[in-house]
Amino acid sequence: MEPAAQPVVLDRKACYAALMARDSRFDGKFFTGVSSTGIYCRPICRVKRPQEKNCSFYVSAAAAEAAGYRPCLKCRPELAPAGPATLPPAPMDAARRLAREAAFIMADDWLADSSLEELAATLGISSRHLRRIFYAEYGIPAVQYLQTMRLLLAKNLLTDTKLPITEIAMTAGFGSIRRFNALFKKHYRLTPRALRKTEGISPGRRDDRRGGGITLLLGFRPPYDWEGIISFLAGRAIPGVESVAADPSGSLSYRRTVAIPGKDGVYRGWISVTTVPKKDALALTLAPSLLPVLSKALSRVRALFDTGCSPWDIYEKLAVMNTLAPDLCRPGTRLPGCFDPFEMSVRAVLGQQITVQAARTLAGRFAQALGEEIPASFEELTHTFPRPETILALKSPVETVLGALGITRSRSRSIYALAEALIAGKLTLSPRADPEGEMETLLSLPGFGPWTVNYIGMRALSWPDAFPHTDYGVQKALPGKTPQEILALSENWRPWRSYGTINLWNSLKKEEEHDDLHLYSEYPPGGHDGGRRG
């Protein structure tokens, strides 16, 4: 039998100090249960501060709910930033790493298509061992952790959308509306319908099916350099698949087509993401066709926009960069991830040795030739990016098909080898994977040298410590230093060298406005991946 759930012990004095200061640095890192109200809050909650004697502190919303607290309707714990996008770097106890990986997998699909037993098998351990190590790491049973995640998503959908309650229950992973209603009432002491009628929790529902999309908020810890990340994505947007444009309010939005595998096949649609700075959140709008894979879409958007980042922790380490040049490092820099690791990796291969604009053109041809046409709400979005299975299913040699698009023989073979490794399970491109192990596998593939592998490590694996020290943009931002000197210098930036790289690239923006090699930092000098001729 599982032991009774107990909260993980935190430093009470430090947590209460953060609560009193409403310190956004700790948003999502702990939750406060208030015994006098029976409610738990985020540290940034604007309600009257409780007395310390009435407070208990928990490392997760699930732990707070396991202790009998219900979520605050004002600060809405379901909107709190998630944890880091990746597993902590080694060294780490193997059991702890497995528990963290299990939590990552649950966050990705909430086990909509599998069970805890199947999750344990995926991790190569018994379900009993999984339950034991998960409890040791999080202080609550895995099944209760998963249940809280589903309930909080349902609460989010009830508050911010007009979806029918039955559809919300299914989207959140509940097998029946009766089970959903019973759990919701037990945990939150009101029915789903009553929550929607509660005064003041929904100032404006911005979406419904007639509007063409469902909108949800994803919290982040400020500051957030939205201009920096949106500029980065705009410069690399694949025609027909991605775009950056102004929405009706004048804010820049990132838009793209998506294809997400689910239980009953591949679900296709579109998403649009913009910032809501007054709420320290991103607004994600997605096509209703993606509701069956909503959890996966949310997970991928969080990784793409690095919403789990703790910007002040990173700035504290990287501020030493400002001794090299004023404002070389700025707080709020985010590490751009990716929505589709295969797409991003193909894009990296196509970007070797050529300008970013040329690489965008090749990627656009690749998508239009091999992707699927898709109706979207935005006329510039026309195709989804091809999946690895599509590449392996080509009837003609890959060099022939891709050669007709202007892609060289060597890069065609690199793309095929990448697809083959992913389908065979020899390669895992995911923020939950072991970055150093997967990067070693990538290096064994034809045409994948250190620059490409580090770039993929940064974006597909969301690894915070990748560093392409031979990159032309990095060298241009640090003039007068050899690659070896740059590599030695970067030792002071560990474990955030990926963020250091983004800061170096961002420092070149003004200069690049007048440079024919605009955003040249996305490809290496020399041949195919800085030495291998294509």
C-alpha cells in the first residue's frame, strides 16, 4: 500500500519571505496552503497576505491538493509557470532522474494513450519501483500527481473557454463525465457548472468554436524578452509552415501549422502564440481539431517559448558577460526551443554553409513538396511539415526527390539518416532525453558535425549548456578571440551556455540589419557542418 501523501519539506522562512514580497522569481516553484481558508495560492497572489502560522508550503500544486487544499480563484495555480523544460544535468541520482522523467512524460500527454504500468515499462523499471521513486521525489503518489494535472487543465478550460463540459472532461483525460464531476466536486468543493457561474473568475472568454480557436494562457516568470524570441523565430520561419505577423491588437504573434500524433492517428491544425505582459503569460490559440492532443500541444509550446525559465538565476551567472561588452547579457533572454524536433533538425541541416534566407527557401520547398496541405485561419499557412515516416516512404531515392528541390546529395542523405534513426528508436529528440547521449548519437550520423549537433542540442533537446564555439556569429560577437579561447571563456557561463549563445547572437542584431548574411549565426563557416563538404 502506498504511504499517506506527505508534503515535501521546504524552508518555511524563505517561502514566507517570498510570499510577503510577492516575488515572481518563485512563481510555480512552490505553492502556499492557507489553513484558515482551505485554499492554496501562487506566491504572487494579490489577495491579503495570510499570517505565517496559517501557511504550509508545497513543491507542487498536486502536493497542495493532496493535503486537502483547493486552488485559488484569483491567482489561478493552473497558470503558474511549469518547471524547467529539461531534466537537471548530471550528476543526479538515477532514481531521481527516472522520477523526473516520468513526470515529464506525464506532462507531455497525461498518459492519455497509456497507463502507469506502460510508462514504467518505457522507463525500463517495474510499476512498483516507479511508484516508490515518484513518491520519494514528489511526496505524492504518481496517480494523484496525474489526477491534479488533469483537474487543473479542466479548470483552465472551464474558466477561459466556452467548450461544453463533456468535451472538457474528455480533453482533460477523464474517461467519463460522471467520474470528472465527482472528482472535481471532491477536490474543489463545487461542480464544474458552478465554477463557470462563480462571479469574477472569467472577465472575458475570448474564444469559442465560432471564433475558430481555443485560447489558453501559459504563465512565465518575468522578465521575458518577447521581442528577442519572436525576432529569432521570424528570421527562421519556414514559408507555408510558420509566420510572424501582427494580430488585430498590434502585438506580434507566432503562427504555425502542426501535425501531432495521437491515439487515433495524426491530428493536424494550427496554433498562434502572442504575449500578455500584464499577466506575465503567453496566450496560445489553437484549432479545435487539436483538442484530442491538447496536452502535447501545450507541452511543445512551453518548450518552444521556454516558459519554465528562471531568468534571474540565469542572469546572475551570465552577468559576467557584460565585462566583455556593455549589455551583452540582458535579463529575460529565452532559449528558443522547437515545436517539432524533426522539422528543426532538418532546418539545421539545410542551414549549413548557406544564408538563412536560402535555408528558409529550401525548407519551404521541402514542406510544400512533401508536407500535407491544410486549411488554416491564416492564408500564409498552407502545409504541415513532413514527418520522418514520409521521408522513409519515398519511392525514389532520397537524393533524387530532394535533389529536385535544390538540396544537395549529402544533405539529402543526412535528412534520410536522421529520419531513419528517429523511426528506429536509435535517437530521441526531446527535452526529456539525455542531451549528451543523444548528441553523441547525432554525431555518428552522416553530415552531422559539432556545430549542427550543438544547435540541435540547444533547440530540439532544450539543453541549456550547449555551445557552438566555432559558430561564425559567436566569433563575430567576440572579436579577436580564437575558437579555443572562446570555448575556455564559456566555462564561466556553465550550465547556461546556450543562453550565453543567444545573448551573443542578439548582440549582432543591429549590425545584421545591414549585413547580406542576415542572421548568419545559424550556419557554420566552411563546408558541410564546418568541414564536411556536401
